Amino acid sequence: MEIFALGEGSYSVDSSKQFVPFNPDTDDAKDRKGSLFIHVNPFLVKTERDLIVLDSGLGYKDAQGELLLHQHIREAGYAPGEVSLVLQSHLHYDHTGGLVVERNGKLEPSFPQAIHVIQKGEWDYGMSGKSSSYRIPIFETLEKMAKIEFVEGDGELKPGISYQLSGGHTQYHQVFLLEDEGTKCFFGGDELPEPEQLIRKFAAKYDYDGRKAMLLRDEYGQKAATDNWVCLFYHAKSTAVGLVNYKDETFNVSPYTF
């Protein structure tokens, strides 16, 4: 199994829910009062059978107009057209912007050849227009032009790829466990978004069920430590791919080296 963090950089987000690029070397956080600061790391995983993208970033482009997501896949040694699966933990914009690309004024799927795996309840809620955290034009583009496999609850997508309806960050949030050649890789989406959230227990107001998400983080952390999972942290500042250790009721995370 090969694992690549496809970092899209750092951003500030205020009440408008707009993601504004933030460079800590040149920008001052004091100029962005009332903002949260997050980091965005889609992932690419190569298994024996598939090339997999796990959550799809913000969809930002480089100076030449190419998706950063596509550029980083190429830098990892693969072509975007080789991606066979796109596994989505949920459909908030900072996890789905890279699912589409604009060409000649129209949106197209970024991975038209891939199967997009999405919880049906998450899709239905995103399409309802009840929350500004979702972008309906993205979903309409996928519906018309991409391959979608809707799942419900828990299950096995195929040998070595299982999903679990977790329901902490959003009501229909899901997590994934990939197994290949003896390596187990866990992607917790926004229920295990960064190593620091294992270390300090808290119920977040931005989660659909903050207490459940808090308990899930502890559950995932302990399983990761026991079963030697490689964990993918989507919003990590530094350690995006790590191994979890649990000793004396305390977690710590070390970078995973290949």
C-alpha cells in the first residue's frame, strides 16, 4: 500500500463559510478576527487493485489553471485518470470542491472514470439545500456525468475496503478502513481530523452530534493503537499520516514512515 497526503494548504474560515488561503509566513491571524484556521489534506492510496482518493479538497487551482489535486496526484507518480475510487466521508464543501473542475465555463467531474462512494443520506441532505456547507452544483454535475455508488449504513465495498456509518460530524458521515498486503489504513474524515483531537477531549459545536464525535475519536484512537492502523488526518497541520500510541490513558501520534 502506498499513501500520499495531497496537501492543499492552510485557510481561514469565518461566519461566511468562505475558505480564504492563509500563509502563516506572510499573513497575520489578527487580521482575520472571528476565523477558524484549518489545513486541508486529501489523500491518495494505492492498493493492489485500486487507486483511491479519500475526500477531495477545496478544488483550488495553480497559476496554470490545473487543479492542485490533479497536480499532486501527478507528483505522486500517477495520472488523475488512473483513479478508480473516490471515497467521501461526507459532502461539506472543503471535502468536495475537488470533485469537479470548470472547463469552458462548465463544471465537469474531476474523476469521470472513478466510482464515487457516498452515503445516500448524506447525498439527500446535501441536495436539500438546508445547509450552506454544501454546494449543490457539484452534486448536480456528478449526478449527470459521474459514476456514483450510494451506500447505506455499514458494509464492505469490496475485499479490503469497508465503510461505517458513524454520524458524528454530520448525520450521515462515514469512515473507511482499507486493508492491503498486511497494512490497515483508517480514514476518519472530520471525526478524526487531526492528531491533536485525540489528545484533548471536547464536544465541538460544529459537529452534528458533538458528544458522539468526541466518543468516536477515543474509540478510533484506541482501535488504531491496538491494531496498528495507519491513520489519515484530513485537517492535520503537520502529521497528516500517522501511527497512534496509547499508554497510561494518553494518546500520542508519530509520523508514519514508508
